Amino acid sequence: MPKKKLTHQFIEALNAPEKPTTYYDETEKGLQLRLSKAGTKTFTYRYYFNSKQRRIKIGTFPAKSLKEARKDVTKIKAKVDMGIDPQAERQKRKRETDPETFKEVAQEFKEKYLPTLRETTREEYKRIIDVELVPKLGKYPIKEISKNQIISMLDDKAYGKKPAPVMANRIRARLSKIFSFAVNRGLADVNLVSSIPKYNKTKKGGKVEKRRNRYYKPEEIQDLWEYFEQLNEPTQSVFKMLLIAGQRKTETMQMKWEDIRGDVWTIPAALAKNKEEHLVPLSDMALDLIEKMRPVTGDSDYVFASPKLDNQPLQSVKRAVRYTKKDSGVSDFRPHDLRRTVATYMAKLNVDRTVLGKILNHKGLAGDDQVTAIYDRHGYMKEKRQAMNRWSNHLQNILDGETKANITKIG
């Protein structure tokens, strides 16, 4: 880049170049004249702050004269000598005078917060932000959005032409996260969403639906298992594994062969809901099921590999759920109820509540606080293994028609 003792006459005579050109002033070190292909002449100043190079725009010639640009450089140098970063100071002033819109905050939220979440969760956040929130709130400065404005938006989703209280609650939860993010960065004064109550989930006719606590009785387990065996692989084995091991559906569907070591299945931290590695002891029943998958999916990384996509896990069981509801005799079947069924029967089998929580990787059920969660992270393997084997034996007895135990519900 050329160095030049800049003068008013020299700058004035410059014509638009074929490519952008920068001239370094020999008189005032750090002062630059940047000449764009369109012929725009811009003064900038390059300096170092905390050992990092910075560049700040001073102004455009001829509105900003060379003499004025050099005076500005003197002022900028003085601030740097005082330990003030002029560029950061200018950006702060801009934020204070030009409040960030909700759309800008949401974009920053996506860039900085979403990478910490699981891929499936990230996609749901993005969908709600892009489809539900930005179109309605995007243009407003986040500090000017009112509580009534938020309530009106959520009410419209919960009670509108197509009432969707569950989705309204999801939107509310995502919006609350964004406001908390903004408050932590000084972009908003308060989280307006935290004081807005959740919506009750309702059935047809407007009756409030109670929190689901469905579990399956022995005869229903028999009917479901018999129907599962009519489903194609790997769906039938996914459903069976949910009932054998009691883990979450997404974690189970993404089980990898490399995650199985002996009789222990390791659910990676990146996949686990609480972002901590989870060790699941596998009963003989679970190991037999996994081994039967090897001729079917052994060439894939995934135990329950997609039959349609190359080296990808099974993507969805929605169609199988629909068929199971229709034809199994259990018309209200849901995959998550299999996990609740495991928890309910284990409680009946006198599995300690803490051990049960460790098996399900459910901190609330395990009674973990921050200290005990860290202390016990690699513990309870012996107790978990005993509990899993106890449940596996009981499940086999149910399938063989040898028990009809009365079970106490676990929510």
C-alpha cells in the first residue's frame, strides 16, 4: 500500500481507481485515506489497543477535510494513551442512541446461545424464532416491546382460530430465554416474559387436561410388545428398547455401536438432555436386542439406522405411532409413556428413588443438587445395574403372562 504525504490538492485530484486503494499518510502516522472503486474517499485511523490492531472511521472527504482528520487523530491518540478504546466507545454510544431491535437481538442469540444446545433443540428454537417471533416482534426495539404486546401475541396463538396452547407455551419459553439473554447483555432492562403465566392445555370442549401420568398395565404391555413385533426394523426394536431401558426416545434412536462397551451404553454429553455423559447398564434382554440388530445395521454407525438414509439414525417413528394407536389395542399410545412405565414399575419393585433418577438421568427425581450431581456423576453403577436387571426380569415375566402386579402411578 502506497505511502504519501497527503495534501488537500492531492486528495481532491484523485479519480476512481480500478480496485480499492489505501494511502498511508507520512505526516500523521496511522492516518489512512481509503479510495473505493466508486471514488469515495474515506479517512480512517489504524491504532493498537491491548496488542490488537483496530481501525476507526474518521470521515469522508471533502465533508471531512484533511486538517480536521489530522486533529481527530490527535484526539484518538490521547484516548488510547488514557486506556480508552475509541472504537468500543463509539459502538457503545451507537447502542445507547440506536436501540437494538428484537430481530438483531434474536440473531445474536442464535449465534451465541444456540450452539450450546443439541441439534434437534437448535432447529426447534430457530423455527420458533424465524416463524413465530421475528415476523411479529422483529422490527421493534427490544426495550420498547411491552408486556401487553407479548400477551396479545401469545393469546392469539393459544386461543386463535386454531387454538394451540402447547405451542403458545413453547413460544413463551423460547421468548423468555431470548429476553434473559438480552438482560444479561444489557440490551433489555427486564425479562417481561417471566411473569406471564403458562397456558393450560385443553381438550375439545374447553376442559383442562391434567398432566399426563399414563403408564401401561401388564396386559397392555403384552399387547404392545406383540404389535411391536409386526413393525419393520429398526422401529420395532426402538420401541422395545424404550420399554427395556427407559431412556429418552431421541437418545435411544441415536444409539451408536461405538457407544456400547460391554454391558454399558454411554449416552454422550452432546446428546443427553442435561448435557452430561450418561452411563446406562444394559440387561441381558437389552444386549440380546442390540445383538439382533447387528446383521441389520452393523454396517452403519447407528444401532437403529435409518433404512432410507445412508449412515443416519432412524429419523421418525410418527407413522409407527399412528399405526400402533390404531391396531395394537392401546389407542392412546405414546412412546414417552414407555419411559414412564419403566419408572412406575421400578418404583413398585422398590428401586431407590435416587437410583431410579440416575437410571432415567432425571436430576429432579434423583434429588441432585449441584454438589451431589458432581460427586455422584460416576457412581451408582452397581445399584443401577441391579435395578435394570430386576426390571428386565419383571418385564419378561409380564410378557410370559406370569405377573399381574398392581402398580402405583409415577408421573
